[in-house]
Amino acid sequence: MSNTQPDIIKDFPRVSAEVVNQAALYQPAIFADVAGRRGVMHGRVRALRPNMTIAGTAFTVEVRPGDNLMIHAALSLAKPGDVLVVDGKGDETCALMGAIMMNAAKKLGLAGVVLDAACRDSLEIEELGFPVFSVGTNPNGPTKQVGGRVGHPISCGGVTVCAGDFICADADGVVVVEREKIESLLPLAAHKVTAEAKRIAQIQQGDTAAPWLTASLVTAGVLNEGETL
């Protein structure tokens, strides 16, 4: 009997809705820091509009450049709260999704779409109020003829994404956190938010110098031991 997985994996473990709701309180930048500055997609994958944000679980799709057949398959299987994360190979020669598919995604209760490829109908998508992250826009439409994979690990924006991972995104970009790790990062995220708020309060009181700066300059050999700026 073959152990080869099918091209379409219809279901998989997901981050729980409770954990997603807790994680949604934090910016992607917070998770990027507490996760060791890992899991951040290339800046080419950015919000279609700056006010768009995403928090949800990854439903992964791999397509051939310029073909969206497998995205349609994924839409038929995705669950509320999922984020379609599409490895489109960074192609900008045509749009893989537009207003029709985005309307379907919103109606299905998806949390958003992340495309390492282009989209179209940007004004309609803005009016729809559905969060989309892509490498840009292009009015040219895709083909629907070439197979791919759904539910498998992919590379999107230079980052490995597995189905069920936590996805968060805002105007700064997209961050991926492994499904098995996200819950353990929540206390670290809360601590970092508190620490940053404290530091900003100190700055507003006039303490603008970074407290670690002198020691780091000495370590880097820029200052001598005992020397200050």
C-alpha cells in the first residue's frame, strides 16, 4: 500500500479558535520578536490596504504561476476562520484572485487571504472589507487548468507554512507561527507589550537613551570598557 499523501489534504489540525482569539490581540511585530525574529514573510507580500489585518489558521495552497484551479478547490474545503495562504511563486503577471473569489471567501467566513502572487479588483475588495495580502495587483486573469496541492507545507514569501499554522498580518507584513508553538508564545507576547508600554512611558518622561546601548557598543568594540558616549 502506498504511503503517498494525496494532492488534496481535506482536513488537518488547526490552532483552536480560543487561542486565535487570544493571539489576535497582538501585532505581528510582537510575535516576530518573541518567536526569535522568524516566520516573517518577505515584504513583497503586503496589505492591499494599510488598515487590513488578519488573524487565523493557515489553509495552504500551492499553484503553478498564473493558474488558480487549486485555489477554487481550497475554497470548497476551507472552514470559517481559515486564512488561504497561497504559494503563487511571487508571480505578478496575472491575478490569481479577484472580487468574485474574495466575495466567496468572505461569505464562507474565512479570516483573509495571503497571496504570494497578484490579485485584482482592488477597489471592490476594499469596499468588501475583506483582508487581502498580495505582491501587488494586475488586471490580467488566471488560467484554471493546472494541478497543484492543497493542505501541504508550502513556501510563501520565503517562509515555510504548514496547514493549521497561525497567521497574523497587518500593515507591517505577515507573520507565521507554528501551530504547536503559538500558545506558548502568548505569555511572552503579553510580557513584551507591557515592557514596551513601560519603555514608551519612560521616553515620554525624557529618558530617551536605550538602556542597553553602552554595553552593546563596548561588546562591539566601538567603545572601551568604562567609556560612555
